Amino acid sequence: GSAASLEIEGLKLRIETLDRAPQSQAIPPLGLRVVFDPRELGYWFDPGQVVLRSADGGEWHASGGEYRPVYPKSSFDLAFDATVSKEASLELVLGGIARGQKRLEPVTLRLARREGRSYDRLYWLEAIGYAVALPLAGAGGGL
């Protein structure tokens, strides 16, 4: 669909696309919304550390520049000066997340544009894969 959900060290988040457009119009610059749902307070997010990377080495950074507290249902809109064509192979590197003073490892999502079949015939961005670090079981423990 047009959103991807994941969890990073107890921080649930959803990434939604904001760049929908009818097929008859040009694809707008990429816009995303990150919606957070932390289990507890103490998380921080700097949108300026989110990076969009193309296969040919291009990079675009979201606007931002400072860490802000993350509360339940808080959201941040990310804007990139790039459009995503149907043929593009892009990665979204979701960095800038911290728990207290500890910065969490960035998560990378591969992005692709898909054609919708709805009444409005929309295009949207779809996360088609991601890597999330999972905690390992303790000594003698099993999964």
C-alpha cells in the first residue's frame, strides 16, 4: 500500500506517502510523513538526518536540523527535492532517531513507485523491503 510500518527498539512508526497525483499530472516532489507511536517517552527524532539515495549516487536530505521529542501519535513531514519515477530504484535511510542520549542505527527502506487502480488512478510510493535489527536472545535463552 501507500504506507510502511515497522518497529525500532520499542518505537513503532509508520511512513506514509504524501506525493499522490492523478496519472494525468506530473509526479510531484517526494513527500513523506513519519508517524510515531512510542511505548514510552524518551525518544527523539531529527528529520534532517533522513536521506533519500538513488542507485546512481544521488542524495537528498529532508529538511530539519535538530532533535525534537517524540510523543505518541506525533508526526513529522519530510520533503525531498526529488521525484520518484516508476523506473527509479531508491533507498530511504531513516536516521536521526535516538533513545535518550543513544542514537539508534539507521534503517534502510527500498522504495518504488506503483500505479494504483482506484477511481482517481493515483500513483504512490511503496516500501518494498526493509532491514530491522532484532535483539538477540540472552545466553542460554531461546527464541
